[in-house]
Amino acid sequence: MNKGLSLAAGEYFKVVDSDDWLDEEALKKLLTEIRKRKRQRALADLIICNYLYDHLYEGKQKRMGYENVFRDGKVCTWDTIGKFHPSQYLVMHAQICRTEVLRRSGVRLPRHTFYVDDLFANQPLPFVKTILYLDLDLYHYFLGREDQSVNEQVLMKRIDQQILVTKMVSGCADLKQVQKEHPKLADYLVRNLSIMLSISSIHLLLIGTEEAMEKRNELWEYMRRRGNGLYWKLRFGTVSGFTYLPGKAGTALTLAGYRLAKQCYHFN
């Protein structure tokens, strides 16, 4: 379950998952910065802060920062951002979006569906013109509860919802138009869709039934029908292509790579 926080008299909107929390000191600094920029009439469309993976039951913590992509305290555009590392994504946990941008994007979340944070985090991005990065460790993302939606076994049970959201994200932006206006943003959106497609493909492989394999093939065929060369980018230009290798050997290689990545990065 998510909850929304209206910040700075409704200027910004922040979603916090029910398991998670915000660092109080970082939040104070964020609000101070927003108030200052509001007085200067220099509010950015999107604010990005760092977040922390809290593996509380294991006593581990991993910080996700964006110093290589943005300059701390500086407003930038999609054309002036740096390069994302493979593990970096502008997930819901990092974003504080202006309320008017959310409204303009027309984002609508399907009811009674998990994994909609990906839609919430991606659909507004083409409507964002200015971005402010603050090097604050704001969001604490709890990991470890057995019935958590990102738990492997839980995700396998809810795979149809993951597939639905993946399809919705693939159609939430006109990638051809975005490519013309902001190539770096278009590249990011494709890369983000690639990781979502990878998650769906891998968990369908983990399920391993004939029905699951049919769903996997149908999902990839759906991407082919999207047109604009999206299928070929996902199939041969991004990591998701490694999750759609042919035959039993391809399946074994995909799952071996997934388990190695899970061990290295400690994701849930």
C-alpha cells in the first residue's frame, strides 16, 4: 500500500510505500530548498534525491546515488544530464515530482494492481523540462519481508500484474517523438522498459510451465507489435535480449545469469 505526501503547499507530490520511510533530516533540507526556490520562482519540474536499500533482516544497506548523472544543487535538462550506470534508474523512490506535471501527464494507475510505481515513475518524464538533483539520502526502501511484492515467490504469483504494467509502460510515451526532442531521455526510457521486460521474462522462466512460456512469447510479440523498432532495440540492444534466448540452453544461461546478479547485488 502506498501513501502520497503533498509537499510545499501542494507544489510537489511524493509517494512513500507503506513499508518505507523518509529520513527526517534529509526531508527538512529538501523542504528548505523547495521554499527557497519557490521564493525565487525557480521550481524544477522534478527533484531527484538518493535512496537506500535497507535489508533490515540481514543488517545490510546499499545507497543509490546519482552524482554521476546530475550536479548537486543545479537545475538541468534531459539534454545536459550525464550517463546512467547499469544499476541506476529514476525509480519512484528517487523522485519528487511537481503536482502540475503529474496532472499534465495524465497518469492513471490501474486499481487493485501491484507494480504500478513503474508507471507512476515513467509516464510523467516526457513532460518534465527541468530537473534538480539534491545529494540527500532521503528515501529508505525496506527489503526483506516474505510477503513483499518484490519477493521472488510473490512476484511469480502476481506475474500477470507485472506483465500488465510492463505493457502499459511500453505505451506511456511516444518514443519516436521523445527521440527527436530528447535522445538521452528516449534511451533511458527504453533501458528502463528493458529491465521491466527482463523481470517479467525471468520470472516466467522461473515458473516454467507451458502457460508461462506462452505468456513470455506473447509479451515479446506485444513489443514487436508496438512498432518503431522497439522490439529490435529490446531484443538486441539492451539487457532484456539475454532473457529471451532460444532453447533449453538459453533458459539455463538466463537463469544462471539472474542468480549470479541476485547474489552480487542482493536485490529481492
